[in-house]
Amino acid sequence: MFDVIIAGCGPTGATLAAELRLHDVRVLVLEQETEPVSFVRIVALHMRSLELMAMRGLLDRVREHGRRRPADGLFAAIDKPAPQGLDPAYAYLLGIPQPVVVQLLEEHATRLGAQIRHGATVVGFEQDNEGVTVETADGRQLRSRWLVGCDGGRSRVRKLLGVGFPGEPSRTETLMGEMEVGVPREEIAAKVTEIGAMDKRFWLRPFGERAYSIVVPVVVPAAGVGDRAEPPTLDDFRQQLRAVAGTDFGVHSPRWLSRFGDATRLADRYRVGRVLLAGDAAHIHPPTGGQGLNLGIQDAFNLGWKLAARIRGWAPETLLDTYQTERRPVAEDVLDNTRAQTELHSTEPGPRAVRRLLTELMDVDEVNRRLFEKITATGIRYDVGEGPDLLGRRLPDIDVRHGRLYALLHRGRGLLLDRTERLTVGGWSDRVDHLADPTAALDVPCVLLRPDGHVAWIGDDQRDLDAHLSRWFGEPAS
């Protein structure tokens, strides 16, 4: 009997497994693939995801395997710098191969005690008042108190659950791959500059000594987008490169090839009974802005401590419900901003006019900052009640006594940061840490942080604090 079975060991599933293990939850992860994926797609970790990695002591390890680049031009590839005043420890993009991210997160979950089975596919389940019986492709039946579908955009868990996935199907298609080229780099750079002035979707970037990472939009025939389940061929790349660039650049020796569309869908619900959805199983959208992987990881950080609290028996009655009420609006916003960015990539006169106008508006710092915060998820404010603007937002990695804030969050517990040195967490000390530090770089007396780093309370009154400790962390221990 497990506490939680997770279907899918991608970035979302591996992160969720680790978050649950921080609270001694018995976790089994079922991953249908037996081997890591053969292609090495480069993904970007945005500022908020880098902060979350730091909160769990993972950032240094992840950073060793990635390459930093400035966090400029994030929204629709409009060439504007990142806003001023950001923490340089996190204000960059970290490009990293997706299989490496998965491996690092899986290793982290395993070190914490999660069980991970590869080559195990969920084909069915039944839930009752006590738990979920999960059936795998080899005929096994496994019993768990909860099931979480982290099994991607074609989620079998979501389909078996009967949750609607409304939205728009793909209208466009893009090829992505890594291969060698047969022409000088100078010729490639000139052609990329020429085409990039009109079509921001097209790029060729050096990847290693001889290989290039290539993204090329497909010239869609009148019949519409074809079957994206079939991987593209090298001839497909050559054909589309000639159609878009007038040359195929002599491409050869591909290392990996893939295709993606711009389908945009959002699950009707994130939970039915004892079954939940997270990551791409709950939402899909165009990759514009590189938000997908980040959105899934952040789902896991929001869900993990809440589901663990329910399992450990101290969760307030409505705590788990806040997973959907907080994360589904975030996904809606991501879907909308990727829809907008997709339109701004169009070569049609109308969208190009809007792009020119937005480019001017982004010279206004507030506009540039708001769009940056949308892409990086640093502007999220959960509805935790009325109060100062900081309430419900993430707390940056401020200086505290003997170091920085995020080093205090490695265990995935709540934290009372107390500048008054008068407050206490009392009977919640098994769930919430306490740092009395009048030197902390805060503009408010005290803050109560949730395990995901969001501010749940601001004030200096013990009775008010106790009420909020009960709201987020249940009844105090006797």
C-alpha cells in the first residue's frame, strides 16, 4: 500500500515525488519509458524555477549542467532587456538538456526515498473512499491512497478520469532538431538575420563544434496540420528549410528530430476524488516563451506539501482544494500569453503592427516588467486574503542572519520569519520553522511562508498569527 502513485516521471512527476518524500510520504512513480529519451532537446529554466531549485538545495547541481544566458527578449522574442533591480543570483535563463533535468530530479527523488519503476504503464484505475487501485500494462494491481497523473498532454489518467480538455487544436506546426550543416557559419548567420527580421519562429543556433539546433516553421498545406505523432524525417527538414529560407543549408547527420504544434488546452478540473492532475496532463500550450516545463515544476511545488499534509493528517479541510484554485488560473494566464505571443509571431500585417506598438510600449518599465513577470512566473499572487501587496506573492531570496532565506527552506516546511523576536510557532513547530532575526531584509515586521515560498501572513500579532497557522498548517500538536 502506497500513499501516492504518480503516473509519469518527467520533470513534474519527479519533482512531485521529491516534494512528497520531504514529508515521509510513501511514493511510487510509474514511468512507461524504459530508457531516457534519445533526443537532447534544450529547455530553459526561468527565474521562478531557479528560485524553487534553490529552496530545495538543488540549484548548484542543476547549474553545473546548464548554460546561462541573459533573460532578455523573453516575451514574443521582442528585443527588450530584463527589468532593473532583479536578483542576479536568479535573473537569467538556464538552458539545459531536458533529459538532464529529468535525471537530476529523478536522482533527487530517489535519494529522498521515492520508488521509481520504469517500463510500467498505467492502463486503468478504480477509486473508492479509501484509495485507488491502479492497474498496469503487465496486469499488476497496485493500491494507493492517491493517484496523480503527470503523464503528459496525452494523459491516460486524465482520459480515464473523464476530465474534459477543451481548447484549440493545432493550426500551425514547427520542426525542431539538431543536425550538422554543410555551409559556412557566416552564410547561416546572414540568412538567419534576414529571415529573423520577418519571422521570429525561425532560427539556427550553433550547438557544439559542428552541429546546429534548428527550429523552422512548417508551410502548412491547405489540408491542415498532419499527424504529429509521426516524427519528421531529414527530408522534411530539407523541404521546409528550402520553403522558408530558400536553402537547406546542406543539413545532414541528424542527432534528433521532432515536431510540435500550437494546440492550447486546459483541463476542466485538476482533481476528481482521490485522483489529481499536474503538468502537461492538466494544460498544454505552444512552447513560445519556454514556459511549459516551468509551469509543471511549479504545479508540483504547489501540490506536494498540500497533498502530504492531507496524508499526514494535519491538513485543514480545504487546503487541498487550493491546489486547483491557485494553479488553474495561473495556467489560464500562461495559455493566454502564449496565444498572444503566437499571434505576435505572425508575418501578417495586422499582428506585425501590434508587435511594433507593443515594442514601443515595452520601453515603459512597468509594461516591460509585467510581461517579464508573466513569462518567469515571478508576478504570481495567490488569493490568500486582503493585505499588503506582498501577501500571496513569493518572497525573494533576501539576506537573513548567517546567509540567505532560501537556504532555510530545504526541508519543505513552513517558516516564520520574525523581525520582532516576540512571536512563536508553538504547537506547529513540527511543521513550521522559526527564525527570529531583526536584521532580515524585510519592510514588514514578520512573514509566514508556506513551503512553496509564498507569503501566507504578514503582521506582528500572535493571536492573528495563530489563526493563520491553523488555516495553512492545521491544528497545533497537543
